[in-house]
Amino acid sequence: MTELSKVKIIAPSKLAGSLEGSKDFAKNFMKKYNIPTARHKTFTAENINQADSFLESMTPPYVLKADGLAAGKGVLILQDLTEAKKELRSMIIDKKFGKSSSKVVIEEFLDGIELSCFVLTDGHSYKTLPFAKDYKKIGEGDTGLNTGGMGAISPVPFLDDDFLLKVENKIIKPTIDGIKNEKMEYMGFVFIGLIKVKEEPYVIEYNVRMGDPETEVVFPRISTDVIDLFDSLGTPKFNQLTLKINPKHAVTVILVSGGYPKEYEKEKVITGLSDVEESIIFHAGTKQEENSFVTNGGRVLAVTSMSDKYQEALRLSYAQIQKLGFEKMYYRKDIGFDL
Ligand code: AMP
Ligand code: GLY
């Protein structure tokens, strides 16, 4: 600890961490501060008998969320009422996700397009970073299993000024005001998972960190020195600094190990890294050996490119990927397909 006493740390306090760590806490926070989100109710072993009538009052699909962290697996979206009732019991009574699901949030399903909003704050002032959109599914056309993220893009082309203003006024401002009002000490990033339903933004979830792979498209667009920014948090200088954003489009394509997100092999030699010139390579699941890099995880590399148009940025990343290789390398060839 003593070595860290002089190190400036950017992080939320434990209380603020509950915005990510407890869905029930986050939902109550949103309710209290009038932040648009899906209608919900929380259930535990004590009131589980009332859950059936709550589910019956909703229309399918049914969204069941384990209250605590469950490695990204704690959210179930079910079409069938009987199955929803059964799964709810399996979460609460049979502890399907361990202690994380002893409390379950049931909420209304929102049908729209998801996007990620990032805010840097010191708990008083804030700066909104570029918006991004990630691609979570393993398969093309957004099919198959969920992953940590297969690609991302920033800016998000379909957002207009009207919508951004709504996000600012209905979501970001009340969130920061709530953080202030609850006296949560907060220095760092608020990641607001949004869904755009028709022209209205709703909060799906909060995280108290940056997102991955969104970081790989958001940070390359920030031209202001981020160390200056971080250093100014909690001082008047933070307010005075202007956040300079590169108007170029950034895209990233993630190269993963064959088999991911199920079982996959590691220790595959990665070739071509030094041939890549026009893109930024971020190492995620790699390990340096004497003369080479080898794979050491499911998501191995992120290949980010920037250009005036996102189509051109994508073309650049895909062209650079042709130079890279490892046994059973896989990536989605359709990032941005839905734009
Ligand atoms: P969360 O962990 O709360 O972000 O939920 C994981 C994923 O489930 C989200 O990224 C959405 O794709 C989906 N999801 C969560 N809540 C809802 C909802 N109320 N309506 C529709 N989809 C949802
Ligand atoms: N890209 C989503 C996350 O970092 O949770």
C-alpha cells in the first residue's frame, strides 16, 4: 500500500461501484433520479410468490437479470412465460449464478439499437467522450454466442444532434447529479449502456469503467493529452480543459482464437505483426516469447484504423488483417454491417 500512496488512482469508490455491481442498486438510482430505463421489479426468496403475477403483467420477451456480477452471463431473455417462471426460481432458489442471483431484477424488454456512452467525471464536472457501438456476438449478422466484443465503431453514424441532446439532458446530467447527491466519491469513467427506442434513449446498464472493444475506437479519437485530463480530475483545471475529438471515424476488428467463446487453444505463433503499418494493433490475449508473440487468450488482437469514412477505415483494418495470422484465427468480416 505504501508504494501506492503517492500514485493518483482514477476509480470509483466502493459505493459508486455498486452502479455496476448491483442491478437493483442501479435501477433504484435511475428511478430516484428520473433516468429513463425499462420498468422493473426486484425479487428475492422473500417475495418470489409475487413474481408470477408481475411476469403475467408483462408481454414477452421476459428479461431476467441476476443482481450481481455473473461474468456477463447473468441476463436471460426468454420468450415463454412458463420458462421465465421456471428460470426465475432456478436463479433465486437453486442459485443458478451463485450468490449473484439471490436477487433478480425482472424488467420490461426494450426493442431498439444499443450503443455505448462514456463520461469522464470527478463526481462534480464531467466530459462526454465519443460514443461507440460494439458488436458482441461471435457470428456474422450478430448471431451466435455472446463474446467480450468482436469489433467496435466510433462515431456511431445514426446518432443525430437531437438524440445526443436527449442523452445529455435526460441521462448524463441526472446521472452525474445523482452521483453528487448520493455523495458517491467518483473519479473516472462512467460507461452508460444505452438503447435507442425510436428516437428516445434508455439506460440498459451502468459500468464503472471503459468498455472493451469500445476503448480501442474511443481513445484513438481523443486528441487532448489524456494524462493532463486524468491529472486534472478533482481540480478546477478539469473544467477548463477542452476535450479535443478527432472527427475521423475509428473502427476496430478483433482477431480471436478459433473456438472462442467456447474452448480454444493458446500458444499459437502470431505472424505479420511488424508488417502492419496503417492500423494500430492493440494486444489483448498475447504473450511475448523470445523471438515472437504467441496467443494467450480468446480475444487476441484488436486492429484499429481511422479514416474520414467508416467504410474506408474498415477497408484498411481488413486489409491489414490479411498480413496477420495464427492457427485457427477467426474474425467477423461484417463489422458495421448494420449501419
Ligand atoms: P446488461 O448486463 O444489463 O447490459 O444486459 C446484457 C444484454 O442484455 C444487453 O447488452 C442487452 O443486449 C440485453 N438487455 C438487457 N436488458 C434489456 C432490456 N430491458 N431490453 C432488451 N434487451 C436487454
Ligand atoms: N463492450 C462491453 C463491455 O466492455 O462491457
